[in-house]
Amino acid sequence: MGQNSHAATNVVDKSSLLEELCLSADALVQEIGADSDVDDALRDALDDLLDEPLIDEDEQEVVDAVLLWFRAGEDDLTDALLDALTTLEEGGMVWLMTPRSGREGYVPPVEIQDAATDAGLHVTSSAGVSAEWAATRLVHRKSWS
């Protein structure tokens, strides 16, 4: 129980959500993997703060960011990340949303790091956006040429 209340205290105020996610109000954000267990308060706050509503995963519009909900035991994380890149603008970011430690569907950081590397992405930061979900920011790796 203490872990749950601790997680809740590390969540950014919804008015600072765009800043926490490195997004501007005019950003186009695609949502992938949403299900009945996602954080609806987070989704509603994003819808309120963004100029355009979250874009459905079936759309093919080029987006600035992808909000990817993923749980352990689902499909392969690397494959999910590669799928998320199909509509992502060059220089865009993927926010990987996974259940927090101790919750069903938790994905260990080493698995996230391995899958990100395999997908050509780099883990850059995390964000406190939900008491139930951890947010990990992934971006394209820089080329060294």
C-alpha cells in the first residue's frame, strides 16, 4: 500500500503535463495500445491540453509523438516500438507507458532498454504522469556519420 501512495505523490500536476512530456499544445499525438486499464485522467488531460484530440492507432497521419501503452505478456515490445515508429515524424518521440513496479503487467527497465535498442531508439528520460503507469521517453538514436 505504501508503494501506491508513494507513486501517487510523484505525479505531475495535470496543468504541467505538456511540459513534463516535452510537448507543445499544437503537437499531434497518436495513442497506441489503449485498453480499459489505461489512465483515463491522463488521457482526458492530454485531450484538454492539446489543440487536436489524441489520434487513433489506426490512423496513418504523421505525428510528433506516440503514446504507447504496453504491458508485459502482450506482443513483443520491440515489435510494438517498431510499429509506433511508422507514423512518427523524424525527431519525434515515443512515450512508452508501462504499469509501475509491483503492478500486473510491469515491464522491467532492462527489457525496455533492450527493446528500445533493438528498435533503433534510445531511452532518454522518464516522467511522473500517472500513479499507476510509468512513462519512459524514447527517441531515435543519433547517427554518428
